[in-house]
Amino acid sequence: MQKTEMVNKTGSRPKRTPAGMPGKWELFVRDMKRDKHLYVLLSPYMLLFLLFTVFPVIISIFFSFTNFNMLEFPQWVGWENYSKLLWNDDVFLIGLKNTIIFSVVTGPISYIACFVFAWLINELNPKVRAFMTLIFFAPSISGNVFFIWQIIFSGDSYGIMNGFLMKTGILYEPILWLQDPKYMLAIIMLVQLWLSLGTSFLAFIAGLQTVDRTLYEAGAIDGVQNRWQELWYITLPSMRPQLMFGAVIQITASLAVAEVATALAGFPSVQYGAHTIVTHLMDYGTIRFEMGYASAIATVLFGLMLGSNLLVQKLLKRVGE
Amino acid sequence: MKIALRMKRKINRSWQVDILLFLLLGGFGAFMAVPLIYVINNAFKPLDELFIFPPTLFVRNPTFENFSDLFQVMKNSWVPFSRYIFNTVFITAAGTFGHIILASAAAYPLAKHKFRGHKVLFTVIVLSLMFSPHVTAIPNYMIMSTLGWLDSYQAIIIPAFAYPLGLYLMKQFMEQIPDALLEAAKMDGASEYRIFIQVVMPLVKPAWLTLLILMMQMLWGTDGGSFIYSEQLKTMHYAMGQIVQGGIARAGVGAAVAVIMMTVPIVTFVLSQSNVIQTMASSGMKD
């Protein structure tokens, strides 16, 4: 192996430029040849990744400036889709408003919940810890069992919530929880929170176990007096990498709310009370086939997700500095 | 006993706050568990118990009626329920297998080698964690339609191979493999492919299990979305949606499907938990 590499290197030695150094292109070719095995290993994944993730983002941005229905050739319309979205589409603005309310509430709460529960669980002995981890993680992995909330908040008196409230005398007649825009968003938030202790929760549990124990002893000697100071001065700064990873997962998930909303409140929901950017996108993309307009919605969503993630990453880099 | 407990007491912990915090943990633990307990109990409730007012949480006279009903009802429908189970199992198994192989192959060079483009590629992967697949749903529909993959298993399976989170976690985990080990294999004349298959892959077993859990989270609950419209290719999640749409009359059968659906991922997680946590320890983002 070593030998063949040597031969390769000398055999294909690039022509020297006048200064006696190999040119940029020759260096490039030499590196590519040296690393060709690595590129072979990378290529199956990367080709699919380019085809199904990178390329779609690019064509989505391109189509957002066109009028396209999948049948006729796309027509360039400039910023028209975007101006229509912002000035003439009230339903989009409702969806945007709901998405922002939603992510501002569930994003931070779910993130903090992931951390707080991981932190509490970490104090338990290993067997109890494993059990509690399962309890908290189970909803997010149970594959769409969240429909159970539909039965809990069912509008008739068979719904658990109505039954309970009527039995205790708080209510006299059932409430249509999932049809009333007053309650809809709050219930979806609750269910989304129930589902949100997922990947980042596990990352935090793992992160807490890797914090160097001796730091706590050293901290105690240096005057750390209680668990809160310990948390702020030792635990959080040592976990910064996991905290940044968890933030990405939670922010992306909180802005992508759609499945729970459509499963519980229906699609379209009453008075668009549970309408979000993603449901608006699905409406235009998979029902009306206005691909240009749907692409503009997707591009707005892309900007919103990427923008808020990069912003939060910047802020989190300062934790403990 | 008391002394032993006190000896074990960690530094900087007061028992008052301990109790308060564990009450908090217990309360929220119940919030997480009750819906699942309720659905499991519902699956075993006979018809008359499902309609009691006020509704009860626990079953009194457990029965397997709902499960036999499920197969009975669905046998007479156009597509038998076993077909939906097969579709979900097949999509999950194929998607997970391909993803683990492809993501590991791509993670190895990114974790252990510096080559032209390694930084750019990894940055793009991290950026792609920052938006959800919804962003690319519309163009992906067009791509699937161009490839002629609409209404087929591969429309769900193949894109799952290139899911970015799996590659990210695998790469972070592989970085812990000591370089000396790879150097030694190289000295012995192993090619990069052999190093990958014989040295790296056996060392990252915990990460395989993590990717399995992640893919299960994504694929086990898939309803086929807008990519699959033939009834015989639809998944268990879709069938469950149809049954639940049947309303209160099908509540027991719906719960039975839910129990079947949640058992597999939960058991998988129970069996792989320590490995998953081990992998997640290296999940952090280093700038």
C-alpha cells in the first residue's frame, strides 16, 4: 500500500511551474488521486444528499420566482409570489402568526424542559434513570400515538377531559376543544410539548454524564454553595456543545409544526385557528398544485428556520464566556 | 442505613429542594405516561367499558376482542391489515439498513481524514439540520415524478438513506476512534475500504443502534405522505388514521393499532438505550 502510494506520487508528479512549485490545478489533481478512496466512500451518500436535500432547496428558491403548475412551462414572475404572500394572502399571515406564536412558546419551553428533566434524571441511580428516560422519551418514539389526545380532548362527553371536568362539576356541558379556535392552539402546543422530549433530551442526558465529576468537587472547594450555582458555573458551560446541538433540533421542530395540528384540529382547521406555514405550504403544494407559490412559502420557511437557528447558535456560543 | 444514605449524599444538595424537584419530576412523568397508559388500557377494554361515563383510565375486564376485531374488520376490507404491517416493516427495515451503511461510509472520511472539501461538506450537513424536510417537500415531489418513483416504496426509502442527522451523529461518534488504531491498520497494509469495514464499523456499533432508533422515529410513523397513493402500498400509520376517523365506534380497534405501533419502537429503545446514550454523548456541536 505504502509502496504503491509512493509510486503514484512520483509517477504522476506534476509539471513544475517556473517557480519550481506545482500549480494549483496539479495540486488539486494530486490530492484527488490520493484521496480517491475517500471520495468513493462518500459518494453514495453525498449524491443522494445532493439530489434530495441540496438540489431541492436550490430549485425551490428558483421556482419561487415563477408561476408553475407542473403542466405548463414555468413562467418568470419576479417577486410577485412574495408580494402576494405578504400583502394579499390573509391566510398565510394567520399561518405565519400561528407559527411564530407556536415556536416562541414551544421552542424555548421544550428546550428548557429537555434540559431540566435530563438534569433531574441525572441525579437518580442508574436503574431509575434508565426507566425515567424511557418514560419521558416514549411519546416521541411511539410513532403517531398522539392521536390519543384527540380522544382525550374529544368534543363529546366521552372525551376524558370533558368527562373529568363534568364529573367534578367544573363544566355543565362538553366543550368542543378542537373545534374552538380559543383552545385549539393551546392544545396543539401541549401535545407538541408532550412529543418534544426527543433527540435533544437524549443528547442532554448523555452530555450530563460526560461532565467531569472532579469539576464539581473543585467547585465546592472554590465556594460553589448550591445546585443552582453548580448548574450555572459548571454544568452548563461544560455542556455547551450538546446545548447547541439540542437547540438546532428543537428550533427546527418547533417551526415545522403541522402533523399534530392537522391530526388534531383537522385541515383546514376552524377559522384557520391551527393553520401554520407548513400546512399552508401543503395546501398550495399538494392540493392546489401552485408550485411557484408553494415554493415561495417553502423559501420563507427555509429563511425563517435557518435564520433563527444561526441566530441562536451565535447567542449560545456566549454561554459561560 | 441512615448513615450510609447520608454518606452517599452528594455535595451541594439540600433534601428540601431534592423532594420538591422529584415531585416535579414525578408530576411531569405522569403527564408523559398517562396518555400512553390510557391507550394501552383502551386496547384491552371491552366495548361496554369504552363507553362508560365518566371515562375510566384503567381496564376492569381485559379482553383481546379489539385485536381480533382489528384483523376481522380489516380482513374484509380491500387491503388486509397484515399488508399495512408489511409495508411499514419493509420501509423501516430497508430505509434503516441503507441509511446505516451509506451514512457510516460517508461519516468515516469526514471524521478521520482531511481532504479537499471536507469542511464544506460537513458545514452543509450541519446547515441541513437547521431546516425540516417540509422545505424540500415540493421539489422532492417533482424529482420523484421525474424519476417515475411516485407511488412506490423507493420514494420513501431512498431519500431516507441520505437523512442528515444520522450522518452527523455517526461522524461525531467516529471522531473518538483513536487515530493510532487506524494508523496501525494502515501499516499492516489495509486499504481504506478494509479499515472502514473491519476496524471502524465494529467500533461504532452503539451508533448503529442510535441511527436505528432515529430512523425508526422517522420511518415507522410515516404515512407515505403525498408520495404513495395506492392503497396496497400504504403504511400502518395511514391505516390507523383511517380507523380513528371511524370515530368513537372504532375507539377500541384504534387503540389496538396504536399499541401494535408503539410496541416495536419502545422495545427497540429499551434494548438499545445505553448504546444510544453513549452515542449521544458525542453529539455536541463544536463551533
